[in-house]
Amino acid sequence: MSRRALHAGVVAVGLLSLGAAELLQGVSYRAVTLEPGQRRQFRVPGLERVTAASGRCVEEGLELDEPETFWLEASCSGVRTTLAWKKDGARVLVMACAEDTDRTSTQVKLRQRLQGELKGLKTVTACVRKAHVELWGWVETTADQQRVRAAAARFPDQVNDHVEVLSDER
């Protein structure tokens, strides 16, 4: 095997192992949905520690086998904001919405539809909680806020909007 092929193989294996974690680089906010019992990993360059800011039913911790990586896991239905602190003092806020175990296929389909409509907004997520589809996260502009509100307004009895507009004071 050539040296070049060996190097390519080593790089590919390294990328595969880091591929399980979603890279959060150049972002300050992210919102995700966790299905019951689901565990997700996130890689933040320069990550030092993670702490919970609020919420319940989502556990978090540093991944011991992956550098600069933390995990979130849904233990029950709830919403939680986790702060990923970087060595330079900056932070990344990740809002995780853990879905109910008791949800209908109709609710899941509506959640998937809303996620598709709001796909470009990585700071907003939809999840099934308390017999409704809920929208959680943050937006930076009033145009994005109007987009979220319009999506929720099409299903007034089925969707609750909890998305906040970020202030200029960040």
C-alpha cells in the first residue's frame, strides 16, 4: 500500500469517527429535537465544558472518547437549554426538545412537515409535546419570526410557538 493511500485511509477513519457528532462551528445557537431515549453528539472546536441553563428531561455531558464533543440525551419529555463553553469564554447555546413517548403518527407527520418548512433555520426545531407540536428556539430577524409564526398559524389548534427573537444585546 502506498504512503498516500495509507494517509487517505487514516484521514477517512478519523473523519468517520468525528462524523457521528454534528459540528457546531461559527454558530452561537442551535435547536434540536430528540426522540425518546435518543442521544446526539455535537462537536464544538475549543470546547471546555457544558452546563445546563434551564429545563428538564435532557441530560448532557462531555464525550470522553471524542475531543471537543458533548452529548445530549432525552430521558423524558421536556425542553432544556445547554451551554457549551469554549476555552476563549464564548458559548454555544443548544436548545433540545425531547418528545413525548406517547405521540400519534399524525403529530409526527405534522412535526416533520414543519421541520421541512423551517429547514433553513437551524436555530428553530419542532417537536411533539403535551399533545401538540411545539416550535422552540431563537430567530435573529423579524422576517424569520414572521416565517415561524406563519407556519404555526396554519395549524392554530395543533401548534404552539415558543420561538424567541434574539435581542441586539447578545
